[in-house]
Amino acid sequence: MKFGTTLRIDKKMTIGAHVSKNGGYLKAQDRGREIGAECIQIFVQSPRSWQSPVRIESEAIEFRSESTLKSKKILPMYVHASYLINLASPQIELYKRSIAALKDNLNISNIINAAGLILHLGSYKDTTRKDGLKRLIAGLNEVTDSVDTDVPILIENTAGQGNTVGREFDEISGILSELNEADRFGVCIDTQHLFASGYTFESFEAVHHLTSKINSTIGIEKVKCFHFNDSVVESGSLRDRHANLGEGFIGKQSLALIAGTPSFRYLPLILEVPGLNRSGPGKTDVTTGKRLLKKGINLWDLRSL
Ligand SMILES: [Zn+2]
Ligand SMILES: [Zn+2]
């Protein structure tokens, strides 16, 4: 018996990695290729400080002209939006700045032809979830109203720390149903956040339970990529702490099972692991990722024989 509903046979299996963009986009591309990544994720601006969009835009325009010349060698790129963005924020200044920064990030993603812009929805702080969601939806609508692009915004599930929005698939599904242009949105699932938020995927049944949950809420086809990380903390801890693959509480078996499930095996799996000496994902990590994906595919395929 096969679980899962969607086989994405038109796409190839991909292990990617978050890399630094220091020195420019082509340098980031080099870093990705050096470690064997098949796609990369970058920040287009410093993730922890507000930056002038003028400079980041000129850099992106320059890359677009360079990349057309070298188009064959360009790896697909995902952009991770700045961590400062909080579209559920009750502070009006921060809220306005967040909308402006998300517009900038989406505009840059459009210029560089990114595969997707990955976003943490934010936290409603000491107000109510209901009010936070209202602000969030209005903010997202404003962004899609003013930036015209095919680059999807990919909502990332959170570990559930603090009063963050986006831990539960039901909640993400509710948000999607309120958006003016829901078809411009997808979801990026972080395996560590998923685990920390209370899910486990140590068996075929557990993964099936998870995929059914996803399918009955947001729909499997809304999932566009994964962040593929192990966890420093136990399931249910609600904390966002990434570990190298196989070195955390999720472990190799669970990571292989979730990566190889027929529903997800053709989606990009992007590593955001600490790597050796906390220098970010390296060659060893990417190799481990590829091995786990292959192992997971074998486990599922043998099971369905
Ligand atoms: Zn993230
Ligand atoms: Zn995380």
C-alpha cells in the first residue's frame, strides 16, 4: 500500500543548503556548488538589521545580468526573508517596517528570479492571536497587492516559541483562506520546527498521520519545500534549535522516512544545520542529506512492494 497523494515525478530530488551571500550572489552560487548543493537558500539582506533597499536592489540587478550570461550554471535560489519582519506585531512602527521590508524582499526575489521567498509569520506578542492574525492577513494582502511577481511567498511553520503564528497547519490553512491572492502562497516545512511543535515521524504510520494532517488542512500541493534539520531539543519543546542531520533527537531513521515519503520526495530539502564548527552546512552535511533521502525512498518503496 502506498501513502501520500501527490507524486511530483516531473521534478528531481534535490538537496539544498543555506549559504552566505557575502561577496555577492555569484559567490553564494559558488559556495553552494562547492558543497554539492543542488539548490541554495540565501538572505538578500542582513537578517537581523534593517538595510537600505537601494543597495540590495542594485546588487540584485547586477546579478540578473551576470546570471543570464552564466545561466546554465545557476542553481535554483530560495530567499529567506529577514528575521526582523513581524507582520503580526502590535507595534505600528515595526508593523509598517515589516510590510516595507517584505515588499523589498519580494521585489529582490523577483529580480533574481528566486524559486520562493520563505517567511516566518511573526508573533502577536502580548495581544490576542485573533488580532495578530488580522494584522498579518492585512499585511500580506498589502504586499501582494503592491508587488507583482510569480515568485511565491512560502510560509514557514514555526516551532511554537513565544506567541508566534504558524505552528499549526490548521492555522496556516485558515490564513491562506483569508488571503486575497492565496495562489501566490505556498508552505515551507521545517522538520525541526515540526518536531519541536510536537510531531514525530519515526514510523511509516507516523509519517502517514502527518501527511494526512497536512493534506486535510493546507493540502499536500501547497508544500513547496522543506528545511531539513535535526533537532537539539525534544519533540514538544516548542524551541527552534537546529542540529546536524543524525546528531539530534529526530535521528536518521525519522529524517529518512519524512524525506523519502512519496508525498514529499521530489521537493527540495534545504539544510540549515550548524555544520562543522557552526560554519553552516558543509559538504559532509549535504552528502548525509542525499544519503538519507535515498535511504528513505528505498524504505518506502520496499514497503509498498
Ligand atoms: Zn526560517
Ligand atoms: Zn529554525
